[in-house]
Amino acid sequence: MRTVICLAMLFAAIPMAGCGGESVDQKPQGEALVKVGDKLITQQTLDEELALVPPFQRREFETPEGKQKLLDRLVEMELLYLAAVDMKMDKSDSLKAEFERARRQILMRHYYKDQIESAATPSDEDIQRYYDENQKDFEVKERVHGRLILCQDETAAKAIVKRVGQGEDFAALAKTESTDGATAAEEGDLGWFTRDGYVRSIGVNEELTGKLFDLDAGMVSPPIEVKGKGWAVVKVEEKEPAGLKGLAEVKDEIGRRLGPKIKEDHYRKSLEELKQRYKVEYFQAQPQAASTPEELFQLAQDSKDPLKRIEYYQQVVDRFGDSEQADRAMFMVGFVYSEELQDKEKAKAAFERFIERYPQSDLIESARYMMKAMEGQEPEFQTD
């Protein structure tokens, strides 16, 4: 049973490109590692196969032991392939339909990637328009970069202020005198924080930050009591006023935001053009469209075909985008792609569109969780 399980994992986890290395009649590309029949598996073959492993699984095969495991799997795959060819399974009539399905899938995938995805990129005009229409998204609050020395009591804090006033270096004092180990190890560095934001080792404390924002860069605060933690002395290293991020700074971010919708629009436009080019004709009357979002959502739930479910869910969004079912429907598009069709690329694009369109949905955290899980980050799911 263990062997069967390992073989199943072998086929599922590693997308073998060649699975056979090179014939010994050909000039080997790279150092030869093993010979199987008349085939050589070279270092180049191993490197190419390693590059095909999904990033979240690749680390398993990057160690010397992992590379040996991958090489052993390549040998196993070549043995299975040779045995199948010896049995003339590649000539089998019963497998012709399966070969044809695989060929069609490969061609469709590459057509979509080359002609739809690659062509659907936000233009400079698209990015400029989005930036102009959504400048609130790129506003930057006033912020401060500070250093902290945390003391047990007010007397110790006053002594620190006195020593700094006498010329001692604040960062050096933070390293030796602060009772907060986390920041002391980094010379008291708090990083940047806003007036109403989180302050490292302190938390959200507007009483403290309010006093700090009244100071100029280079100034040191008087002792400030922080309930439950002690007394803080903070040096303001830098201050930045509120403002607006420049277009160049956010151009890539805007491109990522616009990407999913532009790809979706381009895909639908391309489909309409292809329908005209290849003359799609329906020979039966199309089913009457559902008249409410509830009906459409139920049709999706009842359908056993995942692609049909995606179609119904998408109709909920397209026709009833402001309804109570719309955000759930858009989330379910990503869910079906991820869990049923195992298409991580389309699932990620669907979840990105969902987050962009329905940022207030109570399913946002679920979508982010699933996107991280698809990237192999194994996030801890948070619930309120």
C-alpha cells in the first residue's frame, strides 16, 4: 500500500517535462548521472525537472538528499514509460481519446497563456486613470521613525533623559539600558508608525504617539508612562508629513489591481470574437435565464459540473453585482477553481478580483487564507 501511495504522490507532485533524459546517441547536455536502458539522465535534466516543481514544494528537493530523491523518481518514471511502450500502450486504440484530451488541454492552456493572458496587461493610460480616480488609496499619513528606551519606573526614565542630555548616544543606551528586550537588541529601533497606528512593543497608544508627533526630528521625549509596561523615553529620528505616493511608486501595485479585471474583460471579448470566427450555432433553445440572483445562485449550487457552476456564479456577479449573493458568488468562483479544478492560477486571479471588488465582504479573510495556502504558506486561520 505504501508503494501505491508513493507512486500516486509521484505523479501528482512533479510535472515531468521529458521523463526520459537523452538518448546515448545524442550528445549529453551536462554531466551524465544515470543510464536507464538507452537513455541518459543528466545534471541538466535534473535541473530542468527541479525548475518545474511548484515553489512551495521545491525546497523538498533542493538539498543533496532531495536531489537524490528527485533523481530516483526520474528513474522510476523512465522505467514505467519504457515498460508502457514495450507493451505498445502508446498504440492502444483505447487510449487515443485520452491522448487527444491531453493534446487539447495543452493547446488550450498555451493559447490562453500566449494570446489572452500575455496580451491583457494594463496600459500606462489605464494605470494613470486608476491613479487619478483613486488617490485616496495612495494617501500617506504623517509618520514618525523613533527609538525607544523602556524603563521600570519614572526615576530610571528621568535618569535616561539626563544622560542623553549630557551627550550619551541614545541608540547605545537603548541597547544596554532598555527593559524591552525586543527593541533593545536593535538599539531601540521602533521603525515607522502613524499617530493612530501600531507602535512596536507598545501597541496602539494614541496618548503616547500624540506627544511624539509634537516633537521635531532629533528631539527626545520626556518620560511617558505606558500602562502595564513601565515608562518610555523615545527619540524622534525622522518625521514625514502626510502626502500622496507618486505614480511611479505605486505603478506596479495598480497593475496588480487592474490585472484580473483586464484579463477577464479581454478573455470575454476574445471569446465573442472567436464565436464569430468559428460560427457557433445552438441547435436547442437556451434555457430561460434566471430572473433573480437567488435563482442563479441555487442553479450553481445544484449543478454537478464545476465549469457550469462557475458560469452561474459569474452571472450572479455580472447581472446582480450589488446583491447580497454577489460577493459569495465571486468567492465561490475562486473556490471551485482551487478545490475542484485544481487550477491555482485561475483561482488566485478570481480571489484577487473578489478582494478588489468586495473589500468589505466577510469572506475576505477566507479568500486571503486560501491564496496563502495555494502558495504553500500554510497560514494560521484567524476567527473572531
